[in-house]
Amino acid sequence: MRADVIARRVLEGVSLLLLLAMFLAPVLLWSRLGQQVPVHFDASGQPDRWGEPWELLLIPAAALLVWLMIELILHRAKPGHWNLPFVLPYGPTAHVVEPLKTMVAALGLESILFFAAIEFMAIASRMEGMGLVMGLLIALLTLTMVWGLVRSWRGRWIH
């Protein structure tokens, strides 16, 4: 089995475990949440909207929706559906598409990490340092995209 396929399965498994933890956290901590929890934050990380604890379940629900869309792309998209930024003389091959699929799986995990960070800070009722966390996650997303595109670009000569 190719390393990209193994890496993708690991990324998908970690994403699924993180999603499960995101659904379990509010449920397990329900008695500690109080009547009102922060559900929206301004750019400085201060709560600007409060809601009922059940609204925290919307965060993992949104993350699940993102994960399902990514899984649909990973498992249903045919090689010709990948919109590549370069021309392939022999069409999309596994050497090009598999690194892209791994990149998409990594981006999916990183997107879920965004949701998990928001949920954690909402449960903890404080957002100090959230700007740094989000900045690091954005940098990670950018590096993952560059890494995936470079790997695919290098694989375009192998057929």
C-alpha cells in the first residue's frame, strides 16, 4: 500500500476521533457549563453573543458537515475531476492525485482542529490567546496546501 494511502487513512481516522471528542466534550461537561455559554466571539477573542449550552453542539455539527464533504471528495471524485494548476501530458495519474488526496485529508483535519479550538475556548469561557492559535492554524493550512501542490507537481513527470 502506498504511503499516501496510509497517511490519508491515518488523517481520516484522527479526524473522526477528534469529531467524536468534540461531540462528547459538551455532553460530558454539561453540568459545569452553566445557563449561558459564549457562542460567538469578536476579532479580539471576547464573547459578543451568549447562548444556551445546547448551542455548543452546533460547532461539532458544522465540523461533521465539513468532514463529510471532504470524505465525499476523497472517495467519490474521479482522477479527471481534480482541477490541477498544471497540464499533464498523460492525464492525472496516481503519482499526482494521491498526494492531492492526502493534502485534502490533512486540510480536513486542520479544519476540524479550527472547530475544536473554538469549541474548547467556548467551553472554557475564555478566548485569551485565540488569535495566536488561529494564526498558527492558518499558517498550518497554508503550508499543507503548498506541500500538497509541490508533491503533486513533482509527481506529474512520473507515469
